[in-house]
Amino acid sequence: MRRVVWPLFAFVIIGNFAGYAIAGDNGLMAWGGYYRALEEREAELAALEAQRDALRHRSELLDPRAADPDMAEELVRRDLGLIREDEIIITLD
């Protein structure tokens, strides 16, 4: 009986580790989920980088040393309420 117990115990331990290596949280079957999550995060990163670039461009247009006159006029008129109801503002974004 003792000859069977230790090899059986070792087999159970090795089987446990093999099971977690295949179907565990970080196992082989979880890799597909990691790739999907990576693709989602990369798409989110691309959208945030595009938003950052747009904000950087807009802030460059409002640089006090060389402000874009059209952008400055648009912001001042909008913030101070100097836009008439019959005017149409077309943004170039």
C-alpha cells in the first residue's frame, strides 16, 4: 500500500499543477481573453491619442504669442454671449 500512496500523491500534485497551467486564471485557455483585452486597450489608446492630438492642436492655436485670430474671436464671442441668433458658427474640427 505504501508503494502506491506516494506515487499517487505525486500524480495528484502534478495533475493539479497541469490543470491550473491549462485552465487556470493565467493558463493557456486565458490567453485568448488577454489578446482581446489587449486589442480593446490598444483601440482605446488610439482614440485617446487622437483626442490628445486634437487638444494639443487647439491649445497651439490659442498660444498667447501667436494666437489664431479666428479661434480667439470664436471663443470670446461664445463665452461672452456675443453671438446673435441669426449667426451660424461652423467649426472646422
